[in-house]
Amino acid sequence: MDKAKLEKQIAGLESEKQAFNRSKSSAKFKVQDYMEMLQSTQSRLSRMSTDWENLQQRLQKRSDGTIENPVLLDGLPPNANPKQIGAKLNEIANKARTAGDYREIGNLYGFQLLVKTELPKDNSTLERVNRFFITGEGNIKYTYNNGLMAKDPETAAMNFLRALEKLPGFVKQEQEKIAEIQKDLPILQEVVNGTWAKESRLSELKTELAAVERKIQLSITPETKQDASEQAEKQNEAPKVQESIIRTKGVHSPRGVL
């Protein structure tokens, strides 16, 4: 019973140890993923911050405090009005075919304006969509309305400025993501660097089990040796009995019998 009890305890601890090692291995991979995620997020935040700083330095405002929208499009004069700009953008939206590449069509505050024709999986010409992007020094592409151009010309002309106005929100999102990663990383690293607390107890139980098994073996071995000794002793006694019988017969033999 002692042996069975010890074996059950050892099996339970072995299972617990395996679960701990699996958790440790999983945490190790997560740490690697989090470190890569942290680096990429920090890089993206840095580039977004650069774009935002550049925009702040270049922004032009009217006397009433509203922001100017000096969009410059290829094919239009620098002094084109919002309706002309919007009409041109809708023309590009209808006619552009970039075969999946980004094509520059103008600029705003030093940021490049791009259009890209996205091809459907079945290559159907009827389902091609032109999406518009604006990108700066950070080489991050920003969109408004998922890159789709509004049909109304004046609304279309504001597309790129609206995309840039989302920059502070993007910067905040990246900052929050970094803070979340930095909060979780120490916890995962603690798991990776941790040791299983019950290792010594498992070792003690294995030692106890070995002692019980030796005790059981010793309780069985003497009986076996005793049985063998008795058999040997009986075999040794057999010739002596036969010799005694022969001698006894010899003494009572009739005279003249040799």
C-alpha cells in the first residue's frame, strides 16, 4: 500500500511538472513574439510621430483658424479650387489602372498622394477598385473612408486632409499598445525564468519509493535463500541414510555371506 501511494503521488507531481514545462515553453515563444511586436510598434510610433511633427510645422491656417487644404494634383494648376480638385480625383477614381502598384498623383503639405488599383481575385475588370492614400517621411500610408473617394467634389477634395487629421489617434493607439506589451512582458519573462517549486519534493518521494522497493525485495529474498538451503541439506542427508541402511544390513547378514 505504501508503494502504491508513493507511485500515485509521484505520477501526480510528474504530470504537474510536465504542465509547468509546457507553460514555460509557451511563455518563451510569447516573449519572442512580444519582443518583435514591441520593436515593430515602437518603429511605427516613431515614424508616425515624425509625420505628425512634419505636418504641424507645415500646416497653414486661415484667419478664422481653419486649416488650409492646398492639394496639388498632377494635371491641375496650383490655384485649383476644391470643386476642380474633387472632380479630378473622381476622374482618377474612375479611370486609373495601376495594376496593383501605388502611383503618385500629387502632394499635400509635402506628403505624397497615391492611388492604387486593387484587383479582385478573379481578375474581373468590373470589380476593380481604386483606393487613395497619403504618405510622408515615415513611409506609412494613411487613408480616409477606407481609401474610397467621395462622389461629391468638395468632399472628395478634403479626403487627404481628413486622413492626416487621424494621425493623433493613430499615435495614441501605438502608445497604448506599447504600454500594454511592456506591462505583460515582465510577467511572461518571470514564467520563463522561473523554476518548478516542487522539484525537491518529487526527488524525496522517488527516494522514499526506492527505499520501499528495496525493503520489499529484502523481505522476499531470505525466504528464497532458506528454501534453497533446505533443499541442499535434504540432498546431502539422502546418501547418509542410504549408507546407514547398508551398514545395518551388513551387520545382520548370515555367516558365510561375504
